[in-house]
Amino acid sequence: MADVLRSDVMLAFAVMTAVTVAVRLGGFWLMSYVPVTPRVRRMMDALPGSIIVAAALPVAVNGGPVVMFAILAAIVATIVARNDFIAVIVGMAVAAAARAAGFGG
Amino acid sequence: MKRGGDAAFFIGRSVFADSGLVRAVIGYSEASAAHNLHDLAQLDLIATCPQAFAYAGFVMTSKLTKAPAYWAKDAIWPGIVAIGPMLPGTLAFGMAFGALCAQKQFSLAEVEVMMAFVYGGLSQFVAVQAWPDHLTTSSIATLALLTLTVNIRFGLMSASLRSWFGTLPRRQSYPSMLLVTDGGWLAATRYRDHGGANAWFFVGGGLVLYFVWLVAAIPGYVLAEQLADPKKYGVDLAMPAFYAAMLVPAWKGLRRAIPWGVAGIVALVVHWLVPGWWFIIIGAISGAVSAGLIQPDDTTREPSHG
């Protein structure tokens, strides 16, 4: 990295920025032409869960057993303790312990 | 463009096929190992997405009459508080990204330019992993396509904000959309679903997330060489465990979760069949469309006007 800001890198960043800005503004702009019927309303309401599941599930399915088990432990901890912080500690501890015990992943 | 040497270029299936969710944060010390770089990319999914589970349950029950947007400073702090739980994950992810960039020989100034302008965590990870040795027109086009497939979900998010921000003057609404991220949008969507209309809630939280993201890469970049093996301490589980925890109170019964199931199944199939990151947007749209096709039950019935 001889240069602090390489011009070809800046060009690539500019293109990526343009794409991302276009997407962020474009969705908002396009929606001004979509009548919000009850059906469209339901679709919009279902977006958060749908985006998250679609993004995360393929990763989780390919995750190792240690991660799956640790997440399960965190969920159980939440149900029992009703506390996000405790759930995080449990998840981390389970993963650390499993790895210390020689389980990969 | 270097291909064979950098398996990370084949982002889609291969990223997830050979490395687990678990390995997310880890492996800075083995910069050259492609699979470690894969791992880093997964952190964003972990760090920025699953919190949606926590909000989805609330979001699906909208019945309140939605007021038009307005600006009043009293929503700034609640907006910041709402994104508070996402800050540790944002920091961790930004640090991991900074470390990755250090390995990839970017200068810190370049990293900060990318953080500030591209401002899409997962897309930045994916692009830096796939970064070619020599930038050409075609390799830049490839990076652009990659960015599009990863970030196109932001378009869905800003579209859903139309019913709220659409009543504001364009000079206010469009700049606000530049702050759309997974976490900020989710928090704002929940607020809106409870009848909120103050635009500062979204913008205040969004600005804080933005500045935390800007700063986060610096310690990661500086410490890249020193970071040993955080995985040993389960650090990579911090975010997934947090989101799993938020998932529990979000569960509102099977019927409300049908679109999630559709989104998940479609995403898995697309992930299986199609290289790249299309599974996110195709799965998300499938879930939303299925919600539109399902007849609302009694608890979700809309006021009838057609």
C-alpha cells in the first residue's frame, strides 16, 4: 500500500457506493408508484422476518454443531432467565467449553 | 483477476458450504487461508440480520392508524436507545472488517472511505474478500454486481418506509433513506408499528449506528496482527446468542411465521442452486409475497376497503 488512497480502489468504491445508494433510494422511489392495498400492507409487514430468515437460515444450516448447540443453549437461557445478557453469556460459554473439550467448529 | 488462488471469490455456495456459522469472527492470524476469510463474511449475517426475529413478531400485527411523519427532537434519544442492543455487534463486526482489510493490504484511509460511503457491512465484507489483485473494468463490474445482490434488500426496506417518510419533503426523506441498515430499519419498523411517526427516531438511531460503524474498523485494523484466537472464548457466539435471545419473545404463533418459513425454504433452495448472494433477496421476496397471498386471520384483519 504505497498510496494512502489508490485511485483504482477509489473508483471501485465509487461504483459500489453508487449501486448501494441507488438501491436505498430506488426502493423508496419505486414504492411511490405502488398503491398500498391491504395485501401490499401484509407483504410489507412480513418483510422483516422474511429478510432475516432468508439471509440467516442458509448460514445457520451450514453452521457447525457447536454453533447450533450454543444458539440452542442461548434460547433455553432466554426462556428460563428472560434476560438477553445472560443468554449471550451462556451461548459464549457453551461454545468456548465445547471447543475446549475438542469439538471443532 | 485472480480466481483460483482466492476461493473466496466464489462467494455463494462455497462460502457457506465449507465453513460454519461458528467460525465467524475468527482467524485473523491466518490471513492467507481463504476459508478464514469466508468466515469473516458470515459475521455480518450474524451481526446485522437475526435481530429481525425480535421485531418481526411485533411488525406483523400492525393495526394502528399510522400518522404522517414529523420531526420532533424528543424521539432522538428513544431512537438511540432502540438501536443500543445492536451496538456491541456493530462494533465487533466493524473491528473484524478492519482486521480483514489490514490483511488485504488496504490502507486505513481507504478502509474509512469504504466504511463512510459504501456503508453496507455484508457487502463490504464480500467485496473485500473477493477483491482482485488488479482492478479492471470487468473486475469492478463484478464487484458492483456482488454489491447489488447483497444490498438489494435495502431497497425493500426503504420501500417499506415509504408509508412513513413519504409524506416528508423529498429533501428530507431521500437523505434519510441513506441511513437504511438492517438494525436501524428493524428498530424503526417496530416503533412505527406501535404508532410512532417521529422521523427523528429512525434518523437519530441511524446516525449513531453510522458513526459507530465508522469508528469500529480502526481498532480492528490496528490490532489485526495482535488478535489471537477470539473463537476460543466463544466471542463469535456473542451476536448469534443475542439474536436468538430476542427471537424468543418475538414468536407469535405458527400462522404468523408461515412467511418466515417460506422465506427460509426458498432461500435454502436458491442458496443450493444458484451461486452468489441471490438467496437473500429471492427468499425475502418469496416470504413477503406469501404473506400477501395468505388470507388474514381475525387478529390481523385489515380495515376493509376493497
